[in-house]
Amino acid sequence: MVATKPSASLEDTRMIKGLFWCLAVLFAQLGLLRYVDRRVAAMPRLADIPRTDEKEGGPPAGGLDA
């Protein structure tokens, strides 16, 4: 029995499917990155959060009374 080489059209189909899968994964990653970027952009910045001085307000939360 002689092994036959797959036809050119089958190889082309596999290559095109592979390219479509690569593009699908790429766009999925870009979509996820955009989602995460918007979530991070909506978070308050550390400079915008008012700082509380621990000396003025008493013991810090969770501190033990000794």
C-alpha cells in the first residue's frame, strides 16, 4: 500500500482554518485586554484617595489593645 500525500486543497483548508483560529484568539485577547483596561481606568487612583493619619484617628483597624 502506497501512502498518498494529502491534496493541496486539504492543506490550504488547514492553513486557512489555522489562520482563522489565530485571528479569533487574537481578537478574544484584545477584547479581554480592553475590558480589563476599562475596569482599571474606572478604579480610583491612589492619589485621589484621601489619606488618613493613623496618629490622629486612634489605633489602626484591627490593632490589639495591650
